[in-house]
Amino acid sequence: MTYPGDGRLPVVYVRGYAGGPSGIDTAVDDPFYGFNEGSVQVRVDGADRPSFHQFESPLLRLMIDHDYELLVRGDQQAYLRDQEPGSVPAATIWVHRFYDIYAPKLTKDPNTFSLEAAAQSLFELVKLVRRQTGAPRVFLVAHSMGGLVVRSMLQRFVPDDDELGGTRDAATDLVDRVFTYATPHGGIEFAIGFGLLERLRDATGLNGADIFGPERMEEFLTPQRLPAPPRAAPFDATVIPEGSFPHERLFCLVGTNATDYTVAHGLSARAVGPRSDGLVQIDNAYVKDTPRAFVHRSHSGRFGIVNSEEGYQNLRRFLFGDLEVRADLTDLRLPGSPADETTWQLEAAMSIRGLPVVLHEQSTAHLCPIQIERPAREDDAATPVPLVRTYLSSAATRPPDPRTGAKMETMRHVLRLRLLSLRTKGGLMSFLDHLEQTEDWADVLVVDIRLQPGAAPATWGVWGSTLGGAIRDWVPDPERDAPLVDEDPHPGSWTVRVPLPAAARALLGDAAAVTISVTGRATLDR
């Protein structure tokens, strides 16, 4: 079988931490290691009644939406080895069943779980899948600790492998893109105990939980045979060393709902703090300088991050999208001087036409607003504030226009922005003139992108406050609404600016704007 070259690389799923022997036994009972779990959401319809939205599971949706196959036939690795190289379809899903050898119900004398062993066996599975499918690389999709298994393979075992040349950048010979759900990239820390709980965990290694501490993380994320590069700062697990796996090929989905994980698992969010998904703190759930999205989902449970429409829609766009879209708040001039103790916070949420969920959301209610940093000097402009980063497929099928039934020619994104200020005095919050949850400015930016063969996409941007009607009814008029001007002279990338409304410019400066960049993604010769 010849690899089709249509972007559908094999998907290898790596599950998260199962805990002790009983948890491992439960995990191995599932042939899909949890990747098949779905969920049901409820919202109120127009008649004030519950309306259900069923999410089948990421596994089924990849099969339905992208024609993936699931070839679980007995022992998947034995099945793979029995096939002729290049004869297995590339658009297939595989489950890394690394816990099987540690399950008491499957093994007479199970060993103690080893993350390094799981990473080494993932390395072998990836090479086997590549050889038998003929695909140039694979996609790795991981939940929780599974992301650390993936990073151990990429950062330690691939560079130490003689067959791949013993170089740090050899990982891209095997893996095209990595998507992690709620992975503790920076470890797991607790908001209580003043560090005592972490030290006790790391000293005892109970059920192998010391893998979430800095010493063990440095061990399994650092090559053993290559000389260590010079390091100016202490080890930071949220940093992938330069020359290792490319940052733009790793996407981190961050959960912000701590309370649901508590209900589902009987665990207290107080242990890790409310600014978490119930197990992983928000600041530890992503690798620095990588694309990411925030969704109001818990670590697992009935509203877990894996069994969510939000998670799946981010996943499919990152894996198959060939265009990257970024929106930044640029050219800010905050009012007042550097001595002004007013703190400015920005809430941002992105919706896409045709999706029943918000794809990315940072808000004060979810304890993760965007903090706007004031420049050190009054005459300096503030650095650009990243708002959202998402992906599009130029080949994707557009939904039909509900009014005409014709295929929609444009992709519509709506970016909701809300600016709030908090005043401090002497470093303490002052409530004397405070209005809780009252914004200084709020609006929605409607962005339409129309792809054009051989040319830059035509892009329109309009603020909802200027429409005077329903957002869904607005359609750009070619005679009245000229596309925004592309300000990027480089081929393969396009940049447009949408000035903020007058009310926002009074707060953030006359030149403040949302800058939108659309860039073609590198493909590594798929």
C-alpha cells in the first residue's frame, strides 16, 4: 500500500496515570484505554427545555470525520508484526497499552511501573507503525501523564538512539505533531502543605507518583548518552531544549475547571488550588512557547477534557490544519504612569461558526484572564498581547448556509473581548471604588476569512457594536466592505489589522488594534 499523502498520518494514543494496582487493572480492561469515552452536554433551547448534545468520543469522531480505521485485532503489536511492511493503512488509530505488563490481573508477577519503560516501548511502537504503514511520521495524542511519556521518548530516548544518529533533532523523523490534553508539563504542585506534600511524594514514590516531581522529571526528560548542553538556569520541565522537538509542533490543551474533577473523583481541588483542572495547575499544563488553548473542562470525569467537543475540535484543527491563525492585541498605550497601581485584565473567548462549543476561553470567572503588563517606561509601547492561536484546513468542507443551502465561502470566527481593571493601593486590592465583574469595555470582533487559490485570503473584520443587528445575518458586501489590507510582504503569510473601537482606544491607546496573522504551516514533506 502506498502512503496516500493526504495528511492523515497514523494516530497513536497514550493514556494518563492510572495510580496503583487497582487503577491499572481498571485501565487495562478498556481496549481503548479511555480514548473512547464520550459525554452528554445540556443547554436550554428556545422553549426553555433541556437540549442535549452528545459527543461520541475522539476515537469515533476521527473515524467518522476523517475516515480513520481502528485495527484492534487481538494483540495489536502482534497483528502489526504479521503484516507486510507498507501494507497497513496509514489512516489508522493505535493505542499504546503500556500498562498491560504492570496489571496484576494480566501478569503473574507485575513489575513496578516505570515511565522510562513506557517511553521506550512507545518508541518501539512508533517505529513499528511507521514501518508497517509506510507513513513518514505519526501523530501522538496524549492525556495527562501520557504527555510526559511522549516527551520522554522525544527528549531522551530518540536522541540516545544510535539508529537515528544520536542527535537531538531526530524526533521529527518519527513524529509530525503532538497534542496533549491536561498534561502536567511542569509537574504537579500543591497549594497546601508549604511543599511538604511534594517532598513526601518524591521521597516515597508512592505508586510511582514521584514522576511528577522535578528530580524524576529531569531524569526522564534528559538524554543519558549525549553531553548535556550548558544551562544558565535551573532545570525547568516546561522548557523543551533548543534543537529538540519543534515548539510549533506541540499543542497543549489546558483545562480550567477544578470543581467537576472533585465531584467525579472525590478529590479536593484545595490540594492543587482552584486555578487548575482539579489535578494540574494551569501554569504547569503547557510547555513554554508552544501553541495552546484554554477550555473550561476538568482533568477527567463526566466533564473531562478528553471526552469533550472542545478538546476534539482543537485536536482535529491542530493535526490536519494547514493554516495557522493568530490574533494579538498590538500597539497598546495603557493610561497612567508606571507608578499607577491599576491592573488591567483581558478576557478572551473564540467561537467558530458551526461549532456548539467555545474553542478557547480565558476569563476571570475561570481564574485565567490575560494579564496586560505595563511597560517599565511610560514612553514604551506595551508588548503584543496574544489572544488566540488556532488552525484551519484549506481543504475542509464548509457547512451549508442555513438561508440558501449553498456552501459557505467564508470561515467565520468571533472573538469576544472584555477589559477589566483592578485598582490596588500599596500593593493591596482596594474595594472603595470597585465594581465587581464590571468591564471598562467589551465587544466582539467578527472575522471572516475567504481562501483564494494562489492568492492571500480575503479577510474582513467588523466589531459587533457597529453591526446594528444579529451577527449571523451580517455578510460582507463586496461593493461596500473592502477586505482588510495585507501588511505582510512575505509569500505564504498574511497580516491584517483591525483598529479597536473608539471606546477601547480611549483606554488602550489611539493605535491599539487586533492584529490577525494567517500563515501556511510547514509540512515536513508529508
